[in-house]
Amino acid sequence: MKNCIIGKSGKNPVYLGSPSNDHKALIGATGTGKSTAAMNFILDALGNGDRVIVFNTRDSLDPKLLGERAPLYELQRKVLRPAFEGIKVPLFSPYHGSDDVIEPTAIMVSRISKMLAQCAGLSDAQQRKLQQAVAAAVEFDVYPEYGIAALKELLTTGGGCSAEKTIQKLSLFFDNNLIQDGDFIASEHMPIMEIDVNDFDLDDQRVIAEFLLGWLFYYGQKGGFKEQNVVIFLDEAQNYSFKPDSPLYRLINESRKFGIKLLMAMTSLAGKKGIGICTMAGTNFFFRPALNDLEGVAKLIDNKRKSQCMSELSLLKVGECIATGSFIINHKLVNLPTKLIGIGDSFSENSVSSSNPNTKKLC
Ligand SMILES: Nc1ncnc2c1ncn2[C@@H]1O[C@H](COP(=O)(O)OP(=O)(O)OP(=O)(O)O)[C@@H](O)[C@H]1O
Ligand SMILES: [Mg+2]
């Protein structure tokens, strides 16, 4: 794997120092350059042969941010719009292990129920009700024909107060028949797969992304990204659940060995959650923070030099950041916080060749 310039320290190009933890967090107040840097990282990841899954929430990734390099991004992108076509997930297919062990039905039923219950915030009673419906859906094999909406019918048939509430909480999935049979990961061959959920309101965008993150974790756990690693971009990562069994927490904590690399942008630290995310990511890019995060970010960078860090952070211009992690500068490994400038400019210096005839390779 070739290394790419991620920015400059003074006049010197800065390369990532092959961190064992490939997760990246970008934090900064709104408009400080996180998305622009993230899109450049995405182009670099493609140059390294990775594929990319982008959750486009809040209209956060606009290829125009890449300036002249926008066509590089656009030509390699396939946009999926779940509001119109649902999203194809082989949710009710038991996993076949490499040793040909098939996932037992009871485990599959509990896995599906848990994934849905978690992102829709179901109570234990509601999850039990859902689990009965999921078991019936497996028994009658209704998912391939009717999609996730089949569960609504089965819940209605089951009846009872908790069934009604369960249907209500899952209405986002049912009303749009949001999840249908198929395999969006295997069937979409463009290097960048953008899941555009901007047709939904912000809460629903988060729920959909959270559900798919849970699916991607499972997919990766079963070896789906072993041959070709995947970078997953997530904006406003601080808004996702970060409990120890949540998809985001598990992805950050366990997914490196599955070939999943997270690229997370955050406009605020959101207290402990953001601090947890930064601490668990291998490389952090601290853009100018919002005023109320200034001290928290400075502590994360270097608690002993907190005051100096605060003043350095507040002077950062758009597109500049202080990065922490492991870098190579002037052929030396540097593990100290490093101010990066010219982030967008530096990416265009990454060399160009091509594995895809339509596109230029960056690293
Ligand atoms: N390195 C850079 N050099 C010059 N301008 C930049 C640079 N990075 C970003 N900008 C400009 O700053 C503006 C905001 O950039 P961007 O959307 O990347 O910020 P953001 O931190 O993602 O904001 P938000 O939190 O609102 O999503 C854009 O107009 C972009 O072109
Ligand atoms: Mg942004």
C-alpha cells in the first residue's frame, strides 16, 4: 500500500505513518474544512484499492468541495436513494461460514430482531414481540417477496398493545418498505457507494444509517471486506449511539480486523462521546473547534500544553488542523501533534495513475 500526502507541516509533506488503527476522526466547528478533507481522504482510499461507503446525511458531501478534482469523485460514485428504491439487504439469509457452518435459525432471528430493536429504540417487551414476528417471517419465508413490510403484517396479526407500539416505532422501515431482499454491497460495483438519505428528516437519517452500520459490522465480521477493505464515511458521528453494544462503538472498537476503516466527521465533541470517538480513532484531525469545545479539544491534543493548544486551535484557518497520530515527516516517524496546512492542495500532489480507465489513481 502506498502512502499519501495528507497535508504539509511548514513546507514539508506529511504522510500517515502506517497506523495499526486506520480509523480517522475529523473534528471542528461548522465550515472549517472537515468534509473537504474527508473527500480527499476518500479519493486517496480509492487509490489504495479500498472501496468506500458514504452516508450522505445533511447533504454533507458535495463533490464541488473537491474543486478541479470533483470529476474524479463523481465518475467513481454510485448514488443509492433508499427513499425511492429501498435498500437491498440479505437480512433474512443465514450466514454461511467459510467452514460451511450455517447460522442456526434461532440465532439469525435474534440477530435481526436486535438490529432493528436497537436502532428503533424498542423496549424489551417490544423486542420480544418483534422477535416473534421475525421468527414467523423466517418460517413463512415472506421477506424475499414482501421485504421488511412483511413484519408489519405479522405484528398486526399477533395483535396486542406492544405490537402496536412496535409498529409505530418501526414505521420508518415499514412505511417505505425500506429494507428489501438483495445485496447492495455485492451488487454495486462502483468504488464509491453513496447512500443518500437526505430525503428523510434528520432523526430518520440517523436511524437508517445506524441500522446499516449494524449490518456493515455484521457483514465485515463474516469476512465480507477481507479481500477489499472498505472506508465508511459518517458525518456528525457524535449524534450516533455510542453505548458499548451500539453499531458505532463496535465498529470503532472491533472492525479493524474485518477490513473496515471509519472516517468520522464531528462538529462537536458532544461531551464524553466525542472524546471516546477521538481516543479510539488512530488519527485525529482537529480543525478549529467551536468555542465551547476549545478546552476539551486542547486537552485531547496535549493536556500538559493545554493553554498553548487552545491558542493554536483558535488561530487555525479554514482547511488547517492539528493532527494527532503517527506521521512521517522528512523520512522521520513523528508521534507528536502536528499542525497541517494546505490539506486540499497537498492531496493533488499525490501521484496520478489509474487502475480504472475512467479515473486517476492518487497514491
Ligand atoms: N483546505 C481548504 N482550503 C480552502 N478552502 C477550504 C479548504 N477546506 C474547505 N474549504 C472551504 O470551506 C468551506 C467549508 O468546507 P467544508 O464543507 O469542508 O467544511 P465542514 O467543516 O465540513 O463544514 P460543516 O460542518 O458545515 O459540514 C467550503 O466552501 C470549502 O470550499
Ligand atoms: Mg461537512
